[in-house]
Amino acid sequence: MARPDIADVRKLNDSEIIEQIDATRRELFTLRFQQATRRLETPHRFKQNRIKLAHLLAVKGERQRSTTAS
């Protein structure tokens, strides 16, 4: 999986962003659970998912600020 790009996130609509946020949070939960039970095989996915979640939340915040400022 390639490093997430914020330009790709900006192409999504609001409902897709919310779905992606939920899916990413679920995946991070699953990864933490696997780490706790010592079954985690791909620790690099933590960083990738944290970056992806940060991008999603940043774009969501930008859109919320732009709608309230208008």
C-alpha cells in the first residue's frame, strides 16, 4: 500500500470522507488489538493509517470551516 496522498482525499465527497474515517478508525482498533495479542504481522500499517486518518480529518475540518465562514 502506497503512502496516502491528501490530494486523493480532497477528491472525495463528504459522505465518502466520513465512511473512510470510520473505516480507518476501525482498522486502527483492529491493529491495536492484534498488537495486544501479539498477532500483528504488519506494524507499518499503524503509521499509514494514522497519516490517512490525519488527512481525512484535516480535509473534513477544512470543509467545515469553509462552510461556516461563507
